[in-house]
Amino acid sequence: MSPKKSNTYKIFLMAGFLLFFLFSFKEIGNFYQTGHAGFINAEVGLSHLNTINNGFLKTKFGATNYKVIYNRAPTNDEYYVRYPYLHNLLVSILWKITGPSEIASRLFVIILTFFSIVMFFLISQELSYSKHSSTLVYLTLCSFPVFYHYAGLSNGEISALFPLSLSYYFYIKYLKKDRSKYKLLLLISLSITCQLFWYGYIAAFVFFLDSLLSFILHKQKKDLKMALILIFTVTINISLFVFHTLWLVGSLKNAIDAFLWRASIKMPPTHHFTWIEFILKNLKRWWLFNPVVIFFALAYLFTSFRRKNQNARFPLNQRLSLMLLLAPLIFSVLLSHLVHYHDFLIIYFAFFLAFSSIDFFTKILERSAEKIKKNAFVYSYIFVLLLFALFGLLKHTEEKMIDKETDNYELYYICKVMRNITNPEDRFIITIKRVQEPQVRFYLRREAFFMKIVHWAKGYIDSNKFSYYLVETKPAYRPLIKYLLRNFRGYKYDRYFLFNLRKPGKELRFFNSREEKTNFLFKYFVSPFHQPRKYEEIKDIATIEKIYARFEEEEDLYPTLEGTIFHIFPLIPFRNVIAFL
């Protein structure tokens, strides 16, 4: 790349920065997400809440599962030991400073991800790339839709990208200059990666293979030293996780079972999948990268590893590209179940695709210097990056809008309202047809019991044990709502009823929601798929009486069961038994 001005690359660096954050911020305010991403955010969010509400010492610096734990230490079965614990600790500290904030935790991960891209720009400089070739690596990474499609995720899998990039950087520095400080910095950065996510151990294994193979071929002591350092690093981090887990729950059984499940060795029958399904599912995510970049990366693989002199060393750039490819491949095979159900883990292929594609692109430029103008070719490539980045943004928006049709943004706001009118120690019974339980618990921030077998609901309405009942206005729940309307005071928010089980009586307060006016910037950056709402009380008696009348249409608390056991044995008072229960 040879622009007229030598500082043109700085303009592209700034353009990449703006592109990355402009597109990533579109997802940062997408609350109450659907699918596995929404489940994970709520899951880790509950753990952060439990940590800051109960204290780091009381929770033993560990992560908890999907429950709300209030003013007590978690029990053994309430700890979550399937992942390392450092991400929970870091975000919990952040929330101690900012208060519980999804925007803060997501922004934290987005910034770390951008820093990882910057580190790979610096790595390319260490590999003697020109500034403009390094800039192309940087722009390629910034343009990948995979980064902003999963920008709303706040978990250890994504936050591990930054210390992982540091590990590659210090490993390359050590290979170039055998200095003790690089060994120490590699040990620290790789340890942080291991404590954030299991991928750190795979990266350490790939570094070990590279060092061991280099030692076997060239007999240099520094390669043997590095291999020993990597063994030491892995041993220390595994030991730290084992001792921490034993301190939390006194056993490694759950952690081992989780590994066997993630590795597809021991898993429920409903989770089985074939390798064909695994490959096809990941191929469908091609749009998360750029097809031109993928083509260049594949071409690089076919053209770069032919060696005329078997005794010559591989160039550092080829060694790095091979490591960047081997690590996610080994990870995908070893923990296939984890990768199959966590589609965002495809993100680890991004760095290989960027480096290898630019290597191949640079070779094309060198061979075609006399046939075409370099500037035109380079700017055409940048245009293609931008074009597919925009395509990815449109595809991302389309998927989110499809999700919105099956999602429940109303419930997000209603949970916020209920937090303001209830106390942290209050416990809820919740009857909703389709909902992700961790998300309701996270946004409600109260202990909740989810009960979906409506015909037996009355037996669970214990005002000594529970304070509130939240129920959705579905036809199947009408008998239950009728009973609650007759016996408890309540509120109606849109299509949800909230009954106070400790206030008997017949009183209903009716609220309607309205969307608050926001400007374009707020819609884009904070709330791209739903509008903030405000609830206003409606004191129209006729409206409230109409609600009562609607549910009075039911003749009985429980529906008539035609052609059932009630008609076969008419003398047995089954209804009385059910009513008693």
C-alpha cells in the first residue's frame, strides 16, 4: 500500500476506530435479548448482583448460578463452577463503582475487544509488516460483523480476547529477543486468559507445540525454556482453579461433569448432534466475516506452506498464522458441544482470517505492481471491507427484528417497575407462558418461583412464603387470574397482573404504558430495538369493571374436563380434592 502521503494510515486507523464503536454501540442497549445470548447475559448478571449484594468474602470470590441470593452466603449447589471466575470478579468490581449496569459491563467488554484489535496491529508491526499492511489487518478486524453482532455479550469468552492478544504479542517478542521480561509478561497475560476462559489453555498448548517443534528442529535452548514455562503456567492455573473450586463446593464433580458435557463425551440425549450439523451450523455464520477475506485466507493456506529448504525456519508471520488457526480448530474439536451451542465462539477465527488474508493480499500487490495501480487495488479492498461491514449490520438488524417478534420487552420494563414497588427480600410466584427464567430474575432482582402448571397454582399461593404473584393474561391462565382478582389486591401493567399476596381484598389499580420520546442518537446507541416506557395509572372505573367482568365469565376456578376421569367416576369428589390442594 503506497498512498501519496505517508500519514494516510493514521486516517484509516481513526476510521477503523469509528467504524468499530459506531457499529458495536448499536447492540449495547439491546436489553432483554433473545436466545442464548440473552440467557448468558442474565446468567452472568445475576452472579455479579449476588457478589456485590452479599460481598466478595461471603461469596468466596466465586460465581453463582441463576438464583437471586439476598443477604446470605450461597449454598454449595448455588455456585457456578463450569467456568473460571475472574470475569465475574472483574465486572463485580466494576459494578461496585458504577452500580449494576448492563451498559457498563458491555462497554467494558467492547473496549477490551477493541484493545485486542489494536494489539494485533502492533503484532503485525513486530512481524515487519509495513504500517499500511498493518493498517489493513486492523481495518479488516474492525470491519468484521462478528465483533459488533456479539457486542451485547458480557462474558469471559469475549473479555479473554484482550489478554489472549497480549499473550501472542509477548510470545512474538520473546521469539525475536530472548529476554526475561517477555517470559514474565507472557506468563501473566496467559494466566489472565486462562482465568477468564478455557481458551487460554488451548492457546498455551499451541504455544507449547510451536516451541517444542522449534526445539526439536533447531536445538535452541530458548525454545526449550519457553516450553517449560508454558507447562508451569498451565499447571499453576489449573491448580488455582481446582483449589478455588474445592473451596467453593468441596468437590470437582460438577466441574468434571461440565467438561465431559462440553466435550460431547457425556451429555443429555436432547443435546446430541452430528459433525455434519456442527459444520453446517457454523458455515451458516459466514456473514459474520467477509467472504472476500475468507477466500484470501484459504488461498493463503494453499500457497504459503510450501518449503523448498526443509532445514529453514518458517517465517514468524507463517508461524503466527498457523498458531492462530490451530488454536480455534483444536478448541472446536475438543469442546465441540460448547462451540456448537455458543455460536459466538467462532469469533476466535477472526485473527487468523485477518492476518492470513492480508499476507495473501500483499503478495498479490507485489506480483501485480506493474499491471495495476496499487492505490486503486488497496482502496477497492477497503471499499469491500466497508461494504460487507454494512451488509453485516443489516443482517444483524434483521435477525434482531425477527427476535423482537418473539421477545418480551414489556417484561423488561415491568420488572423495573416492580423493583420500585417491592423490597429486596420479597419473593415472587411467576406464571408466564414463554420466558427465560434467568432474565426475569435478573431484571426483577428478587427471588422467584416459576410455576407453569396452572391447575395446581392455588396450592402454591402461600402468603407466608411468597409476597407477590406475577401472571400473564393468557386464556389458559384465566381461572387463576379470576381467583387472584377475587382474593388479593393487584396491579395491571399492559398484559400482566401483579397481585400482593399479603394484602387480601378486591382492589385493582390499572396502568397503561406509553413510549417516551427520544432523539435519534438515543434510539441508535442506547435502545435500538425498543422504546423506553413510562407507566401511568388509569382511574377509569368502567375500564377496571370491564376487566373484572371479563374474568367473571369463567364458571369455575378450573376448566371443565369433558370426557375425563371426572365422568368415568362421577361419585368421587375430585374437584374437592384439587380445591383442597
